[in-house]
Amino acid sequence: MRTPRPARRHRQRECGADPRGRRGTGADIGSLSTFVTDMRLMTASGETLDLDAKRTPGLFQAARVSLGALGIVTETTLAARPLYKLKRRTWVAPVEEMLEAAPELWAKYRNFEFYYTPYSGMTIGIVNDETDEPETPEPVNEDDDGLRQLQQLQDWLGWAPSARRWVIQTIFGGIEPETRIDYSHKTLSSERNVRFNEMEYHLPREAGPQALREIIAAIEDNNVEVFFPIEFRTTAPDDIWLSPFYGRESCSIAVHRFHEEDYTPYFSLIEPIFRKHDGRPHWGKLNTLKAADFAGLYPKWRDFLEVRAELDPEGRFLNPYLRDILQSG
Ligand SMILES: Cc1cc2nc3c(=O)[nH]c(=O)nc-3n(C[C@H](O)[C@H](O)[C@H](O)COP(=O)(O)OP(=O)(O)OC[C@H]3O[C@@H](n4cnc5c(N)ncnc54)[C@H](O)[C@@H]3O)c2cc1C
């Protein structure tokens, strides 16, 4: 079975219950919020509420992803499991080949994701499955070096996309498939030392491949100066009211821009494509949606607003952004 089994409970004190619905990748794996089994919430009046799916189903599903707008989560129980190992395979493939294989890959492997490098026509695919095989030696972290090289290529060859494409394809042609075995926290995490701004949307899974084709065409037809690879990942559906994965199998597509560059032209070119495919934005990343947009995307939006108004009638937990989207809808 690919879904992690809740084998052990881990009590976490004075910590949010993943209020924004973070996730990794895996067609059968939910966001971190789905692993929250119960929590303690302190509301604006100072009252303490103990919430779980059985005793307080509505409040619990409202609070598991609540953006800090319902109160302070002071205790959380997370479903955890013993340490386990993963076998990771990484390979390079043309983007169309990867997109056609994607449904089979996300069905077959525990984790599947891929990255498209703009102006290359090529992707890097990553799959993981559980294993008991011995660990392989730890590789040096080449992620940041790779990004810096792509940035240099943009600086040198940005004026000549076909030359850049040729250079990147030549580099990609020399990358051999790689297999690594290690404990999950080592194979699944990566260092991100290059600062960036990011927009990520979660789309109905079947719409993902076509949306990505449109994004690539928009970037390359408009000659957008961007070197950051575009990420494609998957997440299982859940029943958490404000989870971007509420009620649907999802895939996520993320675009990044170097922090010193103005992200507005790039993100405003891509966001309409996400919107066209019914995407819901990642709560921790950039988007331009308004209250009415969220109301149309989330079937339980109104229910959440009612719970919020009841628990915090004076809006003590609302900052300007939350006031804008949660009080004018
Ligand atoms: C390098 C990098 C990599 C990332 N990778 C991923 C990824 O792989 N997948 C992914 O999904 N996201 C990823 N993200 C985005 C990530 O989801 C957000 O940065 C994250 O949600 C921020 O949470 P925080 O607790 O650090 O921030 P905060 O801004 O402190 O908290 C986030 C929200 O939770 C609320 N909150 C905090 N504590 C409490 C509490 N005790 N009770 C109630 N509410 C509370 C806050 O009000 C706020 O709305 C990445 C971000 C970075 C910078």
C-alpha cells in the first residue's frame, strides 16, 4: 500500500496544524494537514476547543486548514510512522514523452514529480518507492549549482532562445539516469539556497498536462526571461474545507522567478492559464484572487466564513489580507 500508515502518534505542542495545507508529491498522499488527527484551538474569547473528526466534524474540517483565521492552534496530533527508506530514480526525458507517461507514472509510484526547464524541451523526472535495500552513498548537493548555471545561460544567451535551447539540450543529453536509496527525509527534501518568488496552483489532475503545455508555449512564445525549472507534482483529495485539494485529485504546477527580478509580468501571463483550468492557489504563495474567486473555487467557503464569524466576531485574527478575502466575500 502506498499511503503512509498512521502507526504512531506524535504530539506536537505550541505549533500550527499546517494552517496552509502544505504537501509533497504522491497521487495517493494527502497534504500535511490530512495527517492531523486532532488539535486544540484557542479562540478569540480565550476559550479552548478540542477538535477531531468524530466529536466536532465541521469545526475540525474548518480548522485543519484555517490560515490562522479561527484562532491559535496550541496542540496538534500528527499521524506518524516509523522511519522508512525510499528508492529514488531520476532520469531525463523530452517533455511530451513525460506528459504522456505522467498518468501511468503517478499511478505506479509512491511519489512522482518532474521539472521542466524553460527553453530546453526537456524534463527531469523523479520517482520514489519504499524499499528495504541498503542505502547508497550520499551525493553532493548539485541543485544550486545547476540553477546558477541555468541563470548564467539566461544572462549569456537570453537574446537567442534557440542557442540557449541547444546548449541546455546538450547538457541534458549528458545526464545519466540515477538511482539513490536512503531514508525518506533525505531523499524527499532538497536545499533551496537561491531566493525566489513563486506562484503555484493546484489543478484537477487530468487538466495538468494540457495546462503545462500552455504554460510552456506562453513562456517560449513571449520569450520570457526565466531560468527556474517549472515543478509538476500530485496530491490526493481530502475533505478539509479550505484545502486546495478539497474533493478532487490534484496536480500542482509551480513557476518561480529570481528574487531580484520583477515577477509581475511573468506571473500575470501564467495565472490566467491556471484559472482557466479551475486551479486553486497554494495558500503560502503568490496569487491575485479576490473573495468572490475563492467563493467560486471552494464549495465550503461560506461554511468556513460562518464558523469564522462565530469564533471570532470582532476579527481579532484577521490581518489586512485575510480581512480582504474573508470579510468581503
Ligand atoms: C524553500 C521553500 C520550499 C517550500 N516547499 C514547499 C513544498 O514542498 N510544499 C508546499 O506545500 N509548500 C512549500 N513551501 C511553502 C510553504 O507551504 C509555506 O512557506 C508555509 O506554509 C509557511 O508556513 P510557516 O508556518 O513557515 O509560516 P507562517 O507564515 O508563520 O504561518 C503560515 C500560516 O499559519 C498561521 N499560523 C502559524 N502558526 C499558527 C498557530 N499556532 N495557530 C494557528 N495558525 C497559525 C499563520 O497565521 C499563517 O497564516 C515552501 C516554501 C519555501 C520558502
